[in-house]
Amino acid sequence: MIRTSILLICLFLGLGKSFAQENPDKVFDSTIHTVLIAPMGRPLDAPVLFLNTRERLQISFDDFKAQYQDYYYTIELVDSTWKSIEMNDFEYVNGFNQNKITTYSISSIAAQKYFHYQFNFPNNYSSPKLSGNYILKVYADNNKDKLIFTKRFFVAENLTELNVVVQAPFDGTITRSHQKIKLSMDIKNVPNFQNDQLTVKVIQNNRYNDSREVRTPSFIRGNILEFNNEEELLFPGGNEYRWLDLQSLNLRSDRVAAIEKNSKLSTIIVKPDFSRTDILYNSFRDLNGGYLIMNTESLQSENQNDYASVIFTYVTKDRKPLLDKKVYLVGALTNNVLDKNGEMQFDIRQGVYQKKLLLKQGYYSYAYILRDRETPSFMDDFVETEGSYTETENNYIVLIYYHAPGTRNDQIIGFSNLSTKQN
């Protein structure tokens, strides 16, 4: 009852709500695969830059058309909910906002032929002037109407001093299953600060569509704002992610049941996955839903890694379909979005849920989520599939948005990236 009361309070007051937002991470061309954007040298990190620094994002993708294409990119500054704002390019871009992608390589060794494109941003031609949410748009033939994909990224400023910790909730019904974010910030360096223009967003393991948002501090002490309410910034702990090693398409790793070879793409059948709710929590190092492109058979992962059709299987406890719930395969391999790309289908003949994905050789982490069809609850995502534990190692990013008086954009005036194992 206590837990139910907390969730009802969150629903009616809008405190610490799960933030349903537009999804700017989209692929519009079916020949485009393995779209990646991350800080250089940190492929598992969220795509965040600090304004006016030497930091760079690395963007890459594969094109199965397997012949050179004229691809260009542009960036758009949007608001904190990923919606367009009325601003001209020159107001938020230094240099040019229409640039050609000139670096590419041709696949070799791989049975699946593709062109691998790659570029860094910012660069000598283009850089952001303002902090905030940005959408990278890649398009063909110098025609912005021929979009092939879009990806989000963030540009932050260091105007606030953040102190962020992860705690177990005080509520006894969820203290062993959930994690609470407690944070404080010093806003003395924010000019003409107005408290009602502030928004705090926290994202667990790059699951952007299930971020938590709060606007009102619990306490204000001079220049220090504290966010420490039991109903705010609360997340299910979940479990350590499952893993799949696809570095070799010739040798079966521990999680591979079979490899079926043919003249084109191999088919990888992953060993069936079962609920882990009745298994004691076991700590091990995982990728928190991310993946790394790599292989054990060649030196150049970017253009020598092959692709395979990978079949995932989830087995319910009674091998019957869950009529009132949907089963999702979640992680970066399905873009961390609970949509048709991640939704599993029940195979009546086998009595299991399955999902087939086309994946590039690498090391993957993933999990399973159940969402109620009628009353979906972010707080219960892992209860039946993975188990949920406050000890679980998760990664959190904290974004502090501020809409300064007289401006049209939402600045990101503070950013923090932390793992629960650091606290």
C-alpha cells in the first residue's frame, strides 16, 4: 500500500514523473545499420559535449547499398523535449551547418558488403555556439528532405556545481528493489537565476524515454538547491544486464546455442533466456545495455566485422503468452525504445517469445521488460523478467536545463555522469 501511495502521489502531482518524449533517434533508410554516436574513446558513454572544449563526438554508420553515396549532415538545436524552436542556424552554429561526410571505407572479408562512413563533431567546419539538446541529421544528395537517420546529442555548460549520489529509498516496500537519486546544485554562477525556469532530468542506462523529471527543489539554502524527495527521481534497480558475445561467427560463445551458416548471412540462435526473479542477485561487470563493435578474427572492426541474423528467445514460467502484457528486448541493440523494433512475438508452436535482429559482430548486453498493456508502469519493468535489486550497478546521467528569461532555448547548465558502484 505504501508503494502504491507513492506512485499515485507521483501521478497526481507530476513529481519525478517518467518523461514521455519524442524520440529523435530514427533511421529512415532500411539499408543503414549500426548507427553510433559517442564521445571519442568512450563508446559506451552518452553523447554529451561540454561547450567550448576540445571534446569530440564520433559518428559512424554502415550502408548496405555498398556503393559510395553523397551524404551530408546538419545539426538542429531543439528544446528540452526534443521539439523544434524558432531559431536560425547562425544563432547556434559556428561555421557551416551543411557539411559533407568525406571519410569512408569499404567492407572487406565480411560476407555482407557495406560502406562504413565516419566523422567527428565538432570540427574545423562546424561547432555549436549554445548549450542544449541537439539533433544530428544525416541526409543524401545535399537534399535535407532525403533524411537517412537522426541522432540526439547534448551540449552542456559548467555553470553549476553538482553533487549527485544514489541511495536506497527509505520506503520499506521498495528499499531492496529501487534506487533514488539525491542531488544538490550551487547556482551562484547562473546570471539572474529564476527557480521556476529550472528542470532536472535523470536518465538510467541511456533509456531516454523513461527519464525522470523534476522542477521544484525540496530545499533551498541560499545558492544551494537540494532535490531529495522520496517521490522524485526514483528508478527500479533492475539486474545486471544479460550478455551475448558475437565477436566470432565461427565459434560458439557461452550464450550461443547454434550457428547456421549460409552463402550470405549467418543465423545465430541464442540460448533461451528465463526469468531471473527467483535467482539470488549476483554482481558482475556488464555494459548497462550498451554494445561494443569488435571481433576476434581481424584487426579492423569498422569495415571487417560481418553481420548476422540473431534470434533471441524468452521463455515465460508456464510457456504461455502474457495476454495483458507486452514483452520487450531492451538495450542499445533495439535503440532503448519500447516499440515494434524491440517487441517480441509469441511463437505458439514453441511456446516462447522470440525476436530476430540483424547485428554486427561485437559484444552486446540486453535485458527483458514487461509492460502492462492497459496501465504500463515504468516502476515495474523488471519485476517478472530480471528481478530488481538496489545493489545493481547502473549508470545515470543528470542534465540540468534552464530557460533564461528573454531567451528561446533551453540551456544545459549542468551535467553529471555517475555509476552506482562509485557511491
